[in-house]
Amino acid sequence: MTDPREIARAIDAMRRGWPVSVDGTAFLAVETATEEGLARFDSNGPADLILSGHRAATLKLANQRDGVPTGPVRIVRAPWLDLAGAAAVADPALDLKEPLKGPFRTAPVEGPETAAAALTLARLAGLLPALFIGGAAGETIAVSAQAIAAAARADDLRIVSRARLPIRRSEKAEIVAFRSAGDSAEHVALLIGQPGGTPPLVRLHSECLTGDVFGSLKCDCGPQLEDSLAAIAAAGWGIFLYLRQEGRGIGLVNKLRAYALQDQGFDTVDANIRIGFGDDERDFAVAARMLKALSQDKVRLLTNNPAKAAGLQREGIEVVERVPLLSGANPHNRAYLDAKKRRSGHHL
């Protein structure tokens, strides 16, 4: 069985522009590759390019059926498809600056599960979902697709620390930190009030640096954080889960890329898809594991997002009530809130 710490090493390697081996196939992230690194990777011949289905469909490089993109798409490297050309294919910020040369030729993906796992690893690293595949790797960090899936779900999540933490909304609060071996980001639970024999009022709040810290008006995250803490305190007993899933699971840098695309007129869903991700890449199994570690298997869920309730219920957490949370609307996020309701199924 793969050591879960290898996932952290593989993420670090990808961020540094080093090759990573997944189930015996070598991958090199386009975003962090260097000319020298790609030359070494290409030493046995030009390595092909793997894109996520979403990004390939955006560029009309993949077939779509009923609007659902394919899985990973393999693009055969042409002589002109160098590192700069691959970056232009991968990065939506260059779509208007660097017209695609073409023509592109695709080939069947051998081991699509392996390629999909490698793209997941790139997402966990906060990188664009575009990789060179099958090159000369030399010595690499080797991981399995199974280990990557386990890391994405934080299967080994555990409590590592807890302490009393009085907050403005309630002096009776305790903070609990969680950690998994394959992920450097610690998730946090804030227990507010005292259990009274009824299911706690629970909020699943995904990290949002721009909204939570800087007061961004592009989203409703900051006001939702404040209002949910107030609601839990008023209820007398509840749990606020702060999940390190920035940008619906695509990471801070990619979220800012999505912001730039929104400034070009794309809504929040199309922006994520244009980068190469799904509308929402979060896995709420992490939240379910946190609740189970806190001995809670029934909750009143403070959310407008039915996917959160469904995610918890799939993992054995009973949602006895969904409590709406309406806050944070302003002229700057009107289109964002409309897209969440119209395209992501939120009940606003």
C-alpha cells in the first residue's frame, strides 16, 4: 500500500516542475514545467499532452454528448507544440492572447483512470489540469491512483488538536483541528454552545480567502460566515466546519483565474469549466468524517446547496432538516448568485 505521505511529496514535486509517476506512467505538469525539464522528459521522443475533458471540450478538441465533456483527452504532440504552445492550450488566460495554432490530433488515452488520477493530483496541487504524459521520468515520486483518490477524500482524517476558543458570537466555543497524511491543509471545526440532546445546527463553509478575510463583494462567503456563526450561537448548539476547499475545490490561484474570466463575461460555472474543472470539485465526505469524529451522525444543515446535504447523506450523516441561509447579496455578486441558483441548483 502506498504511503499517504507520498501524496504530499508528489504534490510538492508537481509544484516544483518535476515528473511524477502514477501507476507506472510518468506525468509532468505543464504549468510548472521548464524548458530544461521538458527536454529531459522528451528525451525518448515528444511526450503527448493530457487535458481534462472540460478544457478539451472548451477548445473544441473533444466530443460532447448532451453537453457533458469526455474524460481526459490525449493530444498528440506536433513539432510546433512546445512548452509555450502547451501553456497556451492549458491556460485560459491566454485564450485571447495566443490563438491556437492547430490542427490538433487526438489519440486514445491508454489507462484513462490513471490519467484522471494524475489530473486530480494536479488539482490537489492547485495547478491547471494539463499534463505531459509518458515521458522519460528518471527518478520520480511514485503514487497510485487509489492513493490519490484516498487523499482527495481525506480517508485518514483525524483529530490532532483542540482548545477552548471564545469568539464574538459565543464565549462557549471550542476549536478542533483535523489533519490527514496526504494533505497539508488542516480542516477545522468550531463547536459552539452545549449539546442539548438534539441534532446540532451545522454549517459546511469552504475556505474563501477573498471573501472571509478581505471582504470581497464578488461572492457571499464573508457574510455567510458571519451569519452562520450568529445562527449557530442563537440556536444554542451547533458546529461550524471550515473546510480547506478554496474555490469550490480548485484552489486559490485557479479561483483567481476564474475571477479574471468572470471579468470577461463568463459566469462562475463557465469560468471553472473553461479552466478545465467541473462546476464544483469539492468532496463533502471530508465534512462527514469530521462530524463522525465528533460523534455526530444527525444534523440540521445550514445551507442553500442541496449537494452538501446529499454529500453528507451518502456518507451516513442524516440531515434531519435543511435550514436556509440568505445573506450577502449586493450589486457586485448579483450574477454570481443567479448562476448558483440557475445552474448549480442552490435554493436562494
